[in-house]
Amino acid sequence: MAIAYLCLGSNIGDRVGYVQLARKMLVESGKVTIVRSSALYETEPWGNPDQCWFLNAVLEVKTSLEPKELLKLCLDTEKHLGRDRSKELHWSSRTIDIDILLYDDLIYEDDELTIPHKHLHERAFALVPLLELVPDYIHPKLKKSLLELHEAIENPEDIVLFGTRFDEL
């Protein structure tokens, strides 16, 4: 079984509801088991500041799925919750976004998937909740700790603790 870290985010409508439903659907698929989850964070949009703030959290999951199969599960979950990637502008608002941040210590890249996530080292909204779960993790490609990566971000987006543990929703 592999350990993967998934970042969930929503900034349209019932953000808490979409994140809860995504978490529930992932579990109910029977293909992932949640080991731990971070707190929920309200985060300034990254890449396109002219939109509502996101609600983000990171899940640590155990899975027997290969990375591409896990990606398919994430994309199917997004689609079921109303996300249509074909109609979106890059870095735009969305009902739900599920990114694979890490998958064991795998380094993988093709046209559809990059692991570790190609922007992980630039995104405080992913690093902060990830640091909560695995503070000593060393990025397998960059060979730096998550804390070092977070401290190296020049202009990190604003992040506010949402006030509840994701497990408690």
C-alpha cells in the first residue's frame, strides 16, 4: 500500500460541503483509506487573485491504486461534484479541486500527472496543511524539507486557519 497526500480545495458555493463530499466520495470508493487529515484553511487564491478565497485541506491516504488510477479517482470525484475542466480558465474558481501532492517518495512525470506536484514548492496553501501532517518530509526531487520550501516562497499567499479540524466536520 502506498501513502499519498491529496490537497482538496473549493471556492464556489458551499465550500465546506464540497470538501466534505469529496472526502466522503474518496472513502466510499473503497480505493483509499484516510490515515489523517489536516485542519481546514481559508486561503488566498494562487495564480489568479480575482476570485473568492479557497477552503483547503490535505488528506493523508493509504491506497493500492497506482498513481494514474488515483488521478482518475480524483478527476472522477471532481466531475461528480460539478467540476468541468474543459470549460474552466486556468487557475479559476471551482467547486472542488483534488491534487495529488505526493505519492510515497515517487518522482513521476508525464503529460497528465507530475509527482511530486509541480507547483508544490510554490504554494503555501498546500505546504501549510502538509507541514501539519509530515513536518519532516523531504521533497524527493528538490531534496529540501517542506519547511525549507515554505520558507523559500517569496510572496506566500495569505492563509487563515478555518477553525475546525477536517476530521471533525
